[in-house]
Amino acid sequence: MKFSLSWLKEYLETDNNLDEILHWLTMVGLEVETVEDQAQLVKDFVIGHIVDAKPHPDADRLKVLKVQTGTETLEVVCGAPNARADMKGIFACNGSYIPGLDVTLKTTKIRGITSNGMMLSEHEINLSDDHEGIIEVPSKLETGSSAAEALGLTDIIIDIAITPNRGDCLGIYGIARDLAAAGIGFLKPLEIPEIIGAFESPIKVNLDFNDSDKDACPIFTGRYIKNVKNRQSPQWLKDKILAVGLRPISALVDITNYMTIAHCRPLHVFDADKINGGINIRMARAEEKLLALDGKEYSLDETMTVIADNHNAEALAGVMGGEKSGVSEKTINVMLETAYFDPVRTATTGRKLNLQSDARYRFERGVDPAFLRDATEIATQMILDICGGEPSEVITVGQEPDWRRSYFLNSSRIKKLGGVEVAPDRTQEILEKLGFEVSKKDDGWETITPSWRYDIAGEADLVEEVLRINGYDNIPIVPLERVSSLPQGAINLTQDRRSRTRRTLAHRGLTEAVTFSFLSTDHANLFGGSPKNIELVNPISTDLNIMRPSILPNLINAISRNSDKGYNNTSLFEIGPQFSGENPDDENIVAAGIRSQQAKSRTWNEISRQVDVFDVKADVLAVLDQLGGPVANPQIMQGAASWYHPGKSGTFQLGPQKIIAYFGDIHPAILKAMNINIPMVAFEIYLDNAPIPKNTVRTKPPINLSTLQAVERDFAFVIEKTIAADQVVRAAFIADKQLIADVTVFDIFKGESVEAGKISIGITVKFQPKEATLTEEEIESICKKIISNVSKQTGGILRG
Amino acid sequence: MMDSIIVIKSEFSNLINDAENIEILEEVRIAALGKKGRITSLMKNLGQIEPEERKLMGQNLNILKQDITSLLETKKVELETASLNARLLQERVDTTLPSRPEELGTIHPISQTTDELISIFGEMGFSVAEGPNIEEDWYNFTALNIPVDHPARQEHDTFYINAEKDGQRMVLRTHTSPVQIRTMQKHEPPIRIIVPGRTYRCDHDATHSPMFHQIEGLVIDEATHMGHLKGCLIEMCRTFFGIENLPVRFRPSYFPFTEPSAEVDIGCSFGDGILKIGEGDDWLEILGSGMVNPRVLENCGVDSQKFQGFAFGMGVERMAMLKYGIPDLRTFYDSDMRWLKHYGFQPLDIPSLVGRASL
């Protein structure tokens, strides 16, 4: 909401300076966004006196001027048809900035003649669109004096942000009221002229609604004015309109804009001679057409309110007038409309038609339903003053909607909610100055809301009114009381596990990324697919149209983009949600990661190698170790989800159902479908599937630090290729759970010396005696048991 | 006899002195003190000497043996040192060569900033609550006092999905505030939670991303008032930015779910196009806050006559951008390795208020 300081002061009598006004605007909740000193815009420009104007020798349309600037006389090349000797205008010297052209002037040669500056048009100072000729100022003005004063650009323009609840401050008078309540001066009462209509309006107005639509326009006020002259507005009105960033059009239009800005009271003026019969305010008909003032034709529907004549819709209620019945310089008789339109319907109409306007902006936030008659009188007076004419009697149809709401403010409530003591007299004064009707009771105040404050809906709102006008700065700062003297831990086990997973993976060399929760249906389908239910109705692009069933596609694409930029061998992970449906339980927090290309880059002391399934298996195990509990020791199964290489992937699970993690090479067909040609291995860890331990015993079992020497023995078994190494290891382990401390695979061998279809697996078994040193016989006996266990469970034969 | 001792001593002294390596020195030792060595032989022959000479001779021979032994030891150490030095010279490597490569990943600024804020609020007794990304219209809007036709709804640029609940399309939550509702429905006051999480708005330009992160806070009990809101948030801002006297301003604003509402600004300057936090005459908005609207409490079944409290919300990316000077919002989700390495954090850089003087 833009307004000028001088306009504000027409309603607010104040001795406060600009800084105080700006401070209090923000501190009552009308946040100052920009402050512009008009004079700053033209500070480089002065009154220039053209002492000579000759035709340019080499250009028909150009003139060569001699301009006195107050300090010197300069030659200026000018194309303005109105430039002539003895005229005074606005001169811009070289080096000055021309806002309308967005250029800084330099000495230039135009057709062989050097131009040392510029005589300015209104367009070049952003005063209007007029660039037909240069500005002419009265010759009595002193050459070289400030352009700002000559142009009347001495105002301060303030732009404030208005929150959606404060429609009343979309008029300067409302802003003045808030400031006055805060003690920044006094609000001047509005002077309402009393205009006696000499005749009855020849145009009749009818509210043509069903009961269900009646509230679309509960009241309409208007007036017929005949024999007006729709001329250019006087300069004072033009200046006002320009100052708030609007363009002066014609007096009648400017007056409606004036009422909008000054009083948040959008009006409409019809050319009465274009109205066919009477005015009917009704719901639009399906597919009824309206050519609006913005030059576009809109197709309406039955939810939209229109102002129509006997034949056609002539205006979209609360949003925009129609082209056909709009006023022009030829207009003689007018119909002034001051109506109240339903905020919700106005907003819906504007949204459906994608049509924004100053009127809609105000109606959808709610204009003052009790300020129709007075507004009509003020606007009529302005029309009569500027355009002449004779007014009819005021037409009023319908009834003022009941806006009175009553709320009780308990006197203890301000301190209880706001934490600040406000004197009872001050409380009452604030509410009264804001326009509430207030009556003092024993324990508080009975209030009736002002007609313009539809946002007040309870006691808490009254507390806010008092607090904000009294100043939030006056609320004492109180530390939040500690619930306990020591913090009790902010995160639970699930959240802690995510945090550990994050830092574990980063420590293992993967870099954390954050990618969007949505992706394309194509990518979703490659990774198991997402149900139609979680497709976005209004995605920002078709590439981001469905909730992701897996994090991997986003990471794969990210790795590929990095590789395209020359950043190779990258590893990324993300911890975030993936979705299988719309219910809260269908969201799973997953830690997913990708390693790509070379595991070790080629250096002088390391041999490079490609990433493989065991890199990501290690990532998963490192995380599972962090999660603790039973997941630290899960079952492993060959193979994983469909987007993994079936032979180079594995699954960790707890029991037959609970998947803890997948890992492996990405399926080559998936990479191909995604247009990726670099090798990638991946993992997905389902963090939410890790069981929460039931009892959190923190004590650990005692440790037996045996002084007896551990013994190691190596075995090599020949097994079928299809037998999992893990089976051999487990078979060896269970030979003596007490004694065997560790079993590791140290060799896998296939070659000529091993039968086709078989492999040799070498394991080291570590025995840790606890009570006495093992004898050779004891060792021999366990070894036999290991060999027989492996043979029984895997068919493995000890290699000779 | 005495003469020969002097000669032997001088002879072996020279040999020891001239020994070039351990092997030669060993030969000298054997020649002098070995089983058949000269000094050993002389000592063996002592028996044949006249008894009165024997004592003196014996003493002298012992001295000779000690002297030669000592010379041998000294020379041995000298030779070993020289040999070790020669070997070490041989073994020299160029230590300016790079070490074996080890890759350390980084933590994303969104995670780090979230953890920082959790550590601050954790000290104040808040615990972390979470809720679903896909939300019911009622939780995201209606319960928060944003009815269907409310203008604030339009400002939310909501993403809708196909699924419906109670005849309304489900939404991607536009803020973390629905978790306030879910928490109040589930737990009796007192409540003190913060809610970090992903949020979504249908808007994509230089300063808007369709997905971003918020941290929401909620305190509900019988006594918490607006003075506490100020105290809590001032403390948070000053600790987060590590600026002890950071100016913090509370300014009236509007949110449907709080009444009274306040926006929170921190002091800054924009001189020469560079943002400096903590100094200057300008203000930068960083938080929305307010006392929870009684209607929101009632919507959750909380007695608004008895209970009250405040709520606040902030953008995690914005907090990160301001604290760490990250210029562009959209780059957070690009996964550009250069960016992630540059703005990311070391894995062991775990935010903690007791770990360092400031975060």
C-alpha cells in the first residue's frame, strides 16, 4: 500500500517527524517496506532556459538548442517538437541519471553535433507516459533552480505491507487512525458533505438474487449525475494519483481511484447513457461474456456476481468494470455505484478469472459495510467540484449487513497473555481510538467492533489491539522457565539414529545431498512405482509430478550431473522420506546412497579400482552397527529389489518380512533407461524398520580378558559355486560357539585346480580359550567338528 | 714385558681406529681378545712368569684388556651410528608426495543448521516432534484457523495430490504447523516441542523453492505469555548467530493461528551490498511467531481458558543463508559437489552448546 506523507497528513494532525511516523507505522503492524523522497529522483535536474533553438543542419526533426543552466550555456540536441527559444524546461546535465530511460547521460554526438545534456519530457522522469514534448515550466521560475519544486515533487512516498487481516488500512484514513491511536497525532474527523438531489434517478437499481445468493450484494448505494464534463483532473488530484504510483486517466476515473486509496472504498462510475434500462445486480449466467476495462473478454459462470443492465453484464462486481459502459471524455451522464460485495465471492471470481485489481484486493479483504452513503456523498462532491453536473437523490437498495459483534475483554487478560501491565484508562483509550464502542464493566470492558474491523473475532484479538498500539517494545523480556535444571534430551532414539547414520556416512566419504520429495512418473516407475493417489494435481513441472518411491533416482541424476561437469567418482547420500501411499504410515525415512565410477582415484601409491557391491555393503554395515540392537547382526540374502543387479546385490533383513537394507549394483537396464553411462552402486537403509529396543539397559556384561593365547587355524573348502560364503562361515562358527571368537574369509579361488562349477573358499578360524590353554588334541577335535559341520551344511570338502 | 704391553696397546688402538666397518672391527677384536688373541695369550701365559712380576703384569694386562674393550665398544657404536645414518640416507622418500587418498564427506547445511537449532532449543527443554509430509486439509489449514475461503489460504500456494480425505484433497504440508495440531491432540499440556521438516509450496523462482524446510516451535502451559516468547526467541537468535548483543525486534503481524502475532527481525546493515548481521540500522525478518490462537487450542481439544502459550516458525534455509552467507536458495537442492563441499560441514562438527563458546 503506497501513500504519500502529505496525503496522510490530510487526515492525521501530527507534529511527529518522518522517522517517528515510520517507526510507529512498523510498530503498529503496518510494516514500512520502502520510503522514497520524490525530490531525490530529480535532484540532479534544474530549470533550464532555452535561449536559442535552430534546426539541426543534418536532421529535419532535430533542433540544436542553447540552454542556460544557471551556471553555463550549453548546446543540446533535442527532438521535441515543442522546444523553442525563450521557453523554460527541465534540464539534465551529463552524468545525471534519467529514471524513465534508465540511462546515465554522457556527452554524445548526434548527427555531427555534440549534445551536452538533455531537456526532459514527463516520460523521462516517470511522471507520465507523455513523451511527445519536453516539460514546459512557468517562465517566472529562476533558471538553475531546483526542478523538484517546479515539478511539485516534494513529497515522501511510503510503501507499507498490509497483512491479510487489515483491509481497513488499504485506505490512508485507516492508516491515520492506527497512528493516531498509537499517539502519533490526532485523527481528523471526515467532513461529509450533504448533497440534496434535485431529482429522482432515471435509472432504477434492483438487487436480483435468490435467497441463497442474497449476501453477494446486500446493499447498493448510488446516484445519477447528469451533465458532467469528464475533463483532465486538476493538478492536485493528478499529483496525488501519481504519487501513489497510478496514472491519471480522467477526472471521473481519478476520483474513483482517489476514493479507493484514501478511504479503501472502491467505486464505479458508469456512463449512464450506455446503460440499457435499469441496473440489475445478479449472479452471472453460465458462459455470459464480459469485455472488461482491461480490454480482455471474460467468460463468466453462475458463481460470479455482475452488475447488469436489462440486457448484458456491464461490470464484474467488486473486481472490474466493463469496457462498454465505462466513462470516456464524451460521457455526459453518469451513474455512481457504491456497493458492498461479498469478500469470498469476490475472491473466488477473481481467482477463477485470474483477474487482479485494486477493487478486488479490497473487497476480498472486506470493505467497510457502513461507509456507503458517506462515500457516495464525498465522491459526488468531488465530481460536482471537478466535472460539474447535477446530482439525483441517493439511491439505496438492500440493507446494511449486520457487522456489529460484541466481545468482552477481561482486565486481567492483557497481563496474562501479553505479560505486560497496561493501565485501564490507556486500554480503554486505545480501543476507543481504534473505533470500538467500549463500555467499562467491573472486571473489564464490553466492546462492539468497528464496522471496518471484520478481523476482530474474540478476546485475544482485543488483547492484540491493545498490545500492538501500546507497543510490543513495552512487553518485558522474560526468559523461558526451564522445565528441569538440566536439559532432558531433545531427540528420541529414532531421530538420534538418523543423526548417527548421517554422520557415519559422511565420515565414510559420502557427501550429504538434499533432493526434492517428488520426481517424474517415469523415474518412479523404474524404482517400484508410486500409486496414482500420491500424484500431484498441480506439479510445477511434469518432471516433478509424483511423490518418490525411492530416493535413488534423484541421487543417480545428481551424480550424473556432476559427472557431466567433470566431477567424477562422486558419492552422495540422502536421508529423507520415501512414499508408498498417502497415509502417515506410508512415509518411510530411508538413508540412500550412491557411489560411482572409481572407488580409489589413480594416485602414485594406490591402484585405482571401480566401485563394487562390497563398498556399499560396508556402508550399510557401518550404519547398522550404529543403529545397534539386533540390526547390528542381520540376516543377509542374495539379491535385492528389482532396480538392483540381480547377481550383484544383497538384502539385509530381520526375519522373513522386515527389510533392513538393500545394496548392490544398479541394474544396467535401469541405468540405460535413465540415460546414465557411468557405473554406480547403491544402498537403501530402511531406518524406520530397525526395531526399538524394549528395555534400554545401559550396563554392559562383564568382559573376560583371557590371558590365554588365542590360536588360529586356516581351512580351505571346495564348495559348489551356488553356496553362499556366509553359510560356510556360519557352519564353522557353530562348531563351538564358546571357543570360536572369529571366522574370516581370507581367500576365494576358482581355477584349473578346482573342479568346474566349484570354488575354493579359505577361512581362518580364531579360537579363544577361556579356562586353559588348548591342547593339540582339543584343537584337533574342534577342527574335525568344523570340517564335518561345513560338510554337512554346505557340502564343502576340505581341500587336500 | 711392560714394553710389549705398550706396543700391543698402540698397535690395537691403531687397528681399532682404522677399522672401516663392523666386520673389520670384529676381526680386530678376535685378534686381540679372541680365544687365540694376543692379549688372551698373554694372560694365559701369566702362570709362567715369576710370582713377584706376575702381580704387576696381571694388573697391567687387565688394564690393557679394559682399555681395548672400551676402545672396541666406542668404535662399534661409532660404526653402527655411521652405518645407520648411511641407511637412513638411503631410505629417504619424498614426503611432499600426496598421502593415500581418503575421502571425507560433508553434512548438508540444512542438516547442520537444523541440528544447531535443535541443540539450542534442546537446552531450553524443547523436544523434537515430527509429522507426515502428506497432510490432511484439516491439519494443514482448518485446524489452524485457516478456513476454506480464507485469503491466507491463497497465499500458501498449496500442492494437492490425488488422494482425498473427508472429501478434501490431501496436500503436501505448506508448513510444519500441522504437527502442532497433531501434538496437541495426542499430548496434554505442558507441551514444549520443535518441529523440523520438509515443507512444500507451489512456487519456483529465484527466492522460492517448491520444497524447503521449516522449524516450528510450540509451548503450551498455563502461564507462558508474550514476554516469554520474546525471551525465548531473543536467546535463540543471539545464540544461533553467536552475537551476544544482537538487536532483536518484535513487530505486530498477522497469522491466522496466532493472536497476538509478531514477526521477529534482527539488526543488520546492507552497506556496499554486503549483509552484516548484528550491526547497522536495518532490520531483517527471520521468524514468525505469536500467542497460539484460542481457536486453534479449542480445535485440538485444549481448554483455552486454562492453557495458553506461543508458537513460532522459521525457514531453515533462510537461517543457514544468513548465518553462513549462502547467496542462492535454489542451490541447496542442486547437489553440486563443489557447492556441497564448500558449504557443507565436517561429519564430526556436531553442534553442541557445551562443545564451544558459541555455535
